[in-house]
Amino acid sequence: MKRASLVLSMLLGAGLLRAAEIPTPKSVFGFRPGDDYHLANYAQIVEYYRKLDAASDRIRVLEIGPTAEGRSLILAVISSEANMAKLERYREISRRLALARGVTDEEARALAREGKAIVWIDGGLHASEVAHAQHTPELAWKVASEESDEMKRIRDDVILLQVPVMNPDGLDIVVRWYNKNRGTPYETAPLPELYHKYVGHDNNRDWYMFNMPESRNVARYLYDLWFPQIVYNHHQSAPFPARIFVPPFDDPMNPNIPPLFMRGIQLVGHAMTNRFEAEGKSGVISRIGFDTWWNGGLRTAPYFHNQIGILTETALYRYAHPHTYQPSELPKTFSNGWPTDQPTTYYANPWKGGWWGLRAPIEYMLTGSMAVLDIGSKYRRDWLYNIYQMGKWAIEAGQKGGPFAYVIPAEQWDSNTAVRLIQVLRIGGVEVHRATAAFTAEGKPTGSYVILMAQPFHAYVRDLVEPQRYPDRKLNGVPLRPYDMTGWTLSYQMGVNVVTVDAPFEAPLEQVDKPELRPGRVPAGPAAAYAFTHRKNDSFRAASRLLAAGDAVCWAAEKIAAGGRELEAGTMIVLAGNGTQGRVETAARELGIDFTPLDARPTTPLLRLRAPRLGLYKSWLGNMDEGWTRWLLEQFEFPYTSVADADLRKGDLKSRFDVIVLPSMTPEQMVNGWPEGMMPPEYVGGMGLEGVAAIKEFVKAGGTLVAMDLAGDLVANELNVPVRDVLASTRPSEFYCPGSLLRVQIDNTHPIAWGMERDGVAFFVNSPAYDIGRGGTRESGDAPGEERPAPRNVRVIARYPGKNVLLSGWLLGEQYLQNRAAILEVAVGKGKAILLGFRTQFRGQPHSTFKLLFNSILYGPAVREVLP
């Protein structure tokens, strides 16, 4: 007995010694995470994880890729020493079970017994929600050092994957801003910029498109390397006055989500609520606001990969500033009508108010993380076997047909964009094949990409390729707001023809790993000019490069006969000059564009392009539409200058710019900006009346103003343009379209629409629709769908059809859109205003409408001429 006691004491002593040697976050930061008025920046957090790695065999820190600003994103793997020694084996088990193919039920059960639950817990995406990135170092320390029975069991059963900061650039932006203002009247002032270089809050809206490097870095670990069974994404926007939202989620449920998966979410959610109540943490709410319809966030995209996606929203005051809530500050009901001061089924223990500093949400987040790790441990075998079952069932569903496959023919309006669709699907883990010879399945040609639906991520493919039909959800006649978009079908957005094949077929196929663009062709020999298509988005990259090199680039204003065939109006042409041939050959090879040599320079009218002096309006309000526009311009190599409010107020804009783009903002936001007292003085106010006057003068003097979406109201109101938004005075019960794909008819004989198909797709997010012939956006409306002749100075480029407007998503009050204008060119003085009335570049997704923005920018300063 004495010897056993001695051994036990020695083991306990060794555990305590090990824990004492592991550094605490405070020992590195100089403060405990959650201390009032203190925030750790990214360098401090990385330093802590490096020291934790050096001190413990239970953690390994990996660099997984760069951020938008070039920082290195890190991932920590934490488990027991024994598990850490066999990581590659456990990763392979998780991968085999998730992909399911070639694994029998008996083998799956054996692998589930052997394997470890892979649980992903990250430090959140939204940098202004500061607590999640401050909580992760403490969670890592706790898992690596604590010697409780529960933690030992968790370390034995679970491998924790933890990205401590998902948005390092944003964290540093927020910490710098907070430290600058700490102790001043502006300590809790909102940020005057996006907390991500390009997308701000939309970094959690990029998880099927993968435009941002951070999204691509993480996707590799979720869908290619580790395949975690549980993915837990922390946030800080609880329905006030609740202290935290946890699953179960609200309706509607996306029908493509496997039911077993949804039950798993509920199981994890109940484990979380039980732990909160056991620890005496009140204010926990479920089943409100956060639904499971949309496929685009870090906790929603895993649903369609057979992974349990968990989101919690913990209450936040502002940064690291504490606040004490008085009962009088708390509302009596939530947005859905539930009482806030009485127990209800999904808010059983109301929070009554009191102190709330940064430490409080960190404690709640630690409880949530521990609940997920605990349930991950207790149901380890079930999570592993169930992810196998869902993968197996998905494969079996595809084998039965309906659909059997999706085929993407080689011949496309923009074949490069079709390849980009395949690239996006591959990042998301979708299995893709390419036909190596002709095959018979409704006449699909050689070279087609084939997505066989007998694959574990069957649901993911269907949800991205097929249209959505959002349920008509209302309360007392008023539509219930969805969590995010209601329709997002990628084939529609990107303008890619995807053919559904229901019946099984056989074809010679090879698996595609990383699809690449086919290099373009340039026939050898001298040429007076080179023609290339206007249909490919990448043609604008080529035009940008050629213009930057000093080449003469034009658009054919009429059809051209060349080489025995007719080139359509809008065809891009570069006139041969010194070194042009080499630049054309490089562009063809790198951008996948064919160039057609012309024996003679065209004699038909041309629009001569020039690299426009482009200004992009950038408000201190931190506008995501501006950020996405900036990103898109950089992707397609358009040089631009950011134009602040003060720059506009200086006037004389025509001497500096040919084109000014206004991203989607309301006129009130642009004119007024931040009110006095909310921000430091240098950030207060918008462009003001002086800025509006300067914009008017710019257009009248010959400049081109491109107003995107809501910014069109400024044009209509301030430039006396005879158009108005017919939706401005409608109530939600009359018209509602919070994010859907709509049909739009395009006049592709106009330069703004050159390269477009006549039948297009608009990403409509609470956008305007224009009546023409009357000025002002606030006048009473005509009868829905009434058409009016356009004044001489107005050209309608696109309009909504007279029926069947909705393609994917949810639309109430279609009649208000029927036959209304969506895109307009308006002559104003010597210049022009172009109103792009829907989100042509929304979140970098609708590739099929990028050209409308690009054309608008290049068309403005173009000059019509006939070559001698």
C-alpha cells in the first residue's frame, strides 16, 4: 500500500511539475487574458504559442499559410503525448472515415475504435469581437497543462486543432486602434476601416468561394488533411440581453444537410447548455436568429462536408472596456417576441444585468470550448463512425442517380471561368474528373469536366450547383429575415453551363487535382494587330497589362471581318507595335487567351481605350463593398487611387481622375459619415455638400461616375437624373429580396455590356430598381411593372423581365421588379453617370457580371475613332 501511495505521489508530483514548467499566457503578455483595458496583439499570441510548444510535448505549432497582409497563420495541434507521437496515423484514420470510399462497415467500426476525435476550435474571424482571440491562449494552456481527470480523458480521446487567431491582420488593426484611443473619450469608438485588408466582416462569407488566402489556408486542413468531426467557430454577437447563443439553431434547415448531422449539432448544443447551467452561467439562448440554410460561413460550410459545425455568439460590450448594465437598459423582449426577463424553453435562465467586462465573455467561451471537447471525448467513436456513415450514404445516393453527375462542357461562354468554378469546388474537397475521350451522355463533348455524385461531399455539390428555394417565412405578414443569403447557385453566378445528368453512364475519365487554364494560342507570323475575345474576364487582365506597357488597345465598335470569319462588336484589338508580339504571347500563355492575328489594321470604327485615372471612393465608415471592389480591381490589374472624403471636398476632380467609382452606400452615409462626438475629429463627417458639388462638377466636365447599387440614389437625387428607385417606399410586406439571384435582360449591343450574354443573372441584395422619366428616388410609385419611355439622355443597359424574375433564393413582390431598369447610362453635361443597380461584384462571387463594372470603367474615357 505504501509503495502504491508513493508511486501515486510521484506521478502526481511529476504532473504538477510539468504544469508548473508550462508558461501561462500572463507570463508572456504581462496581463491575464480578459484583464480590463488590455488586448494581446498577434505577435504576442504567436510568441506565447511558440513558448508553449517549446515547453510541452502535448502541442505542436504549424504555419499554414500567409494572410492578406503577409502575416503567417498558425495552427496548434494539442493532445496527449502518446497521441502526438502517432498524429499521422490518427490523421489518416480521420481522412479514411470521412472519405468513406473503400472502407467496409466492419473496418469503419475498427477505425473508430482506434481513432481519436478531431475537434477544431478556432479564435474567431471578426476582429472587433475581441474575446475569442484572447481566450484561445488560455484554452491551449488549459488543455496542455491541466491534470484533472476530465482533461486527461479529453487529451487521451481528442486531438484539438486550434487556429488561435483566424484574422491576424484584423486583430492587429483592432488592437492598434484600441490602444491609440484608450483613456480618451474615444476609447470605445468604432473602427474607421475594415478589420481585414479587403473584406472585414465578410471574411466569414467566403467559405465556398475561397477568395481570401486565410479561407484557402484553413480549407486545406478541413477538407484535405484532417477532416475534423466537429468544427467550432467562436463569435461575439449574442441576441441582447442574452450572454451567449448556442445551438440548436433556428429554422429553416437546408434540405441538403444530412439529418444525422443535424441531430449531432443538437447533441453538442445540449451538452453546452448543460455545462453552462452546471457552472451557474445564466443568459444562454438557442433557436433564435441563426439558421442552417446558407452555405458560406465557417460553421455552415462544414455541414455539407458531413462535419458538425458549431457557432456560438457570446455577448460583447466594446473591446476591453468593462460595462455594468442596469436592469433599465435591458429590453423586455427579443426580436422574435420572447420575453427577456422570464424563463422560456430556449432561454431558461435569463440574465438580469450587471457587470460585463472582457473576462466575462472569455469565461463563457472557455465553458463552451470545454463542453465541445468533453462531448468530443465522450462520443469519440460515434463521431468517427457517423462521419463515415454520412460519407457512405452520400456515395450510395449518387450511385442511384438523380443526379448521377454534373457535366461542365468544354465549350463555355467564358471557358476560363468554368475552370475557376472547378478550382473553387476542388478547394472545397469535391472530387472532379475530366473526360479523356468522347462519351455518350446527352452528347457531352470530349474535354468536359465531370462531377460524379457518388462522392462523400454529395450534399456540398448539390447545394452549390442547384438553385435554392427558400421557404416563404413570415410573421404577421412580415417576412422573417434570413441569417444571410437565400440563393447563391454558383453555376448561375459564374455564368457556367452545368448540365445535370440523371441516368448512369460510362465514360473514360481521369481524376483532376488542380485544374489549370489551357494556355492561349497565338499563330506564328507577322501581324498588324491582334484580336481577342471580350467574353473572357481574363481579357481585361490582358488589356490592363497591354495598356500599362503602352500598347494601343481598342474595342471594335462594329463587327469586323477577319481571317474569313466575322468578329463581334466589342472584340478587343491591340495594334502591333514595338514588342507587342512578345507581350501578346506572354498574356496568351499566362491568361489562357487566344489572340487572332490581323493582316491589316481595322478600318471600321474603334473605341480607343486608355488606362483610366481611376478613383475609388473610400469612406471612414469601413465599407465592405468598397473592400471587395478594391480586391477585384487588384485581381484584374486595374490601377486605382483610393479617394477619401477630404479628397472629394478639395474639388477639381477632373484634373485628377477620368472615372470615379462609388461603392454601394446610401447617400446619407456618404454625405454625413460619422457624427461628431463618436470618433476622433479627423474621422468625423462624410464628403459633405462640398463633396457632392465636386462630384457634380466632375461629371459635367466630362468625367464618368460609376454608382454601384445603393449609391445610385446619390446620382438620382443630386445630379437631377430623371430616374428613381421604385422600391424605396415599399414595405417589407410588399417587396422583400434580401439576397437572391434574379434574371436580368441585357442589351449587349452597348459597350457597357459587350462580352455579356443577353440573358444574365443579377445578385440582388436589397438593391434598387429604376423607373425612368422622373427624377428623385422618393416619389410615389407608378403601378407595378409599368414601363415608361427613356428620355434622350438615358440608355437602359439591363432590365428585369416581365415574368419569372427569380432564379434562386427568395423574392416577395416580383411585380415591383417586372420590366424595371437595373443598369443605366445617363448623359450629364459632357460626362456620364453609370448606375449599376445590383451587386455586380458581390463578395467576389458573380463572375458573370464582373464585366459590367470593368466595361463601365474603360468605356468612360474611351474615344471613338477610325484609323487612317
